Amino acid sequence: MPLITGALVALLLAAQAGFAFAHDHNHPELNEWYRSLQSRKGPCCGGPDEDATSLNDLQWRTKGKTFEVFVEGGWVDVPEEAIVNVPNVTGTAKVWLYHFNGMPVVRCFMPGMMG
């Protein structure tokens, strides 16, 4: 039984490692572009929450000179230093989050094309 458990754990870890580098499983050609993205808060990708969350047009909005995103059941302010200032080749808004004291915090945000 321990051999089966060990094999299962190894299989799960290998599967996780394989998915960790796939930012958009439908467009692996964009992986290098995703890895190059950064805000003034640092690189967008890296760490346990490296995958971007895609947002539809109803999940993000402007707020003065910055933005808000609707994630995990509520609106979260996007700090100005979290905005990624390069063209969004996907056209869909993206947000990278981390958690502080159990609350979502925006590490990077890239607006999409509304409409």
C-alpha cells in the first residue's frame, strides 16, 4: 500500500508541475509573453498563484484613474502600481492575486477591451 500511495503522490506532483507553466492551456504560445509581464509591484507570474484569472466585462470597471475587479464575491481595488502597462494581446482583462490575512490583493492587473 505505501508504494501505491507514493506513486500517487509522485503522479500528482508531476501533474501540478506540468500545469504550473501553462498560463493559458488553449494558447501555450503565449507562455513567454505571460512570463514577461510585470507591474511596479513585480513580476505577475511566479509563486503558487502564478496563473492569471480572466475577467469578463462585468468583472472589472474603471474607478477614477484606476480600476476595480470583482473577485471572490466582491469588488477589490486595483492599486495603481499593480497595473500592467503593455498591450494586452489576449483582449481579455487579467488579474493576478495573492492573499493577505485571507483577503484577495491584486498583484497585477491588465485591462481588457470592453465591449
